[in-house]
Amino acid sequence: MIEATWQILLSFGRIGLFALGGGNAMLKLIQEECVENRGWLTAAEFSELLGVTYIFPGLTAVKLSALIGLKVAGVPGMLAGVIALNLPGLVMAVALYGVITRYQDAAWLRKVLLGMQYGALALLGAALWALARPLASGGALSWTAAGLAVALFVSV
């Protein structure tokens, strides 16, 4: 249980550190880490957990990290997933607040922020494709996958 909690902390910490755009933009990274790299979930389980997150209010990635952490390592895993996903962004926001406010009119900062917006859009597109791929490959129609694809499309 301690090892699983530590792995959740590392995995979601990495996602929280490198994901641009937050929330739905993190879905592809979470899916890749939890389904393909770690094998904690199958693709169907991931889609089902993602569908469950849309029932409740709040940030999708945070709810998903809590559900995955709970499934893998119980309550400690749930707490580790939520904290690890949010802490890097919070630390970076506090650390970079002074830089952004000081240079808010600088052309280089506007270009960096625009690049981050395109990166977030690319992550959203990758998440949409990963969820819609079963539909595009001629497999059986999954209402969960179709609903998630529509929800992501609308959120974009």
C-alpha cells in the first residue's frame, strides 16, 4: 500500500508539473500514465471512471486522480493523487506570479503564454482522440466513449 501510494504521488506529481491547461488537458497524460505505463486500469475502466467524474461538480482531472488513487491504494492513494496533481501548479503559480506581473507587457511573455495555450489545446485534442479512437476503429459503439467524446468536444 505504501509503495502504491508513493507511485501515485510520483505519477500524478509528474502530470501536475508538465501538463498545460489543467483539467481536461491532463486527461491524455493521466490515461497514458495509468493505463499504458502503470497498468493500474484498463482502457474501459479509465473511460468508466472518467464518465463518473462528469456526474459531480469540480475539476475533472482532480476528481479522476482521486478515483484512481482510491482504486489503486485506498484513501492514502486518493489523497496522494489529489495533492500531487495540484501541488506543482500551485507552487509554480506562486513562484511565477511576480515574473508574470512584472513583465506582463513584454512580447516574449505573451509568446510563451500563447505557446502554452496551443500546448493545452494539443493535449485536449490528444485526449479527445484517445477517447474517440474505439469509435473510429469500427468497434462496438460505446455510449460511455461517445458521451465522453462529446463532452470533451463541447469543453474545447
